[in-house]
Amino acid sequence: MAYKINHDCIACGACQAECPVDAISEGDIYVIDPKKCIDCGACAAVCPVGAPNPAE
């Protein structure tokens, strides 16, 4: 199951730098491409506000 970034995102870029498959792109809030996400949780581990979460 891919991760999804919620609206708590502060667009700091920590998650994008940590993603091993380049699944995260910039925007008003960052966005995870569910087709690329490998569900590793690296983004969630470095996020200071807990924005990335497993998608439902």
C-alpha cells in the first residue's frame, strides 16, 4: 500500500530527499506517486510533522 501525504505537510522537502525511488514531487504540499511508492516508510521516518501516512 502506497503512502500519501496529508495536509499537515509544511513542504520542507525532507521526505523527497529520503525517498529511494523518487516517488515524491513538490507542490503546495508534497505528493507521492502511488505507482512508484514501494511502501518503505522512509518518508514518514524523517517528516517533522508526520504528514506521510499509509494510504487507505
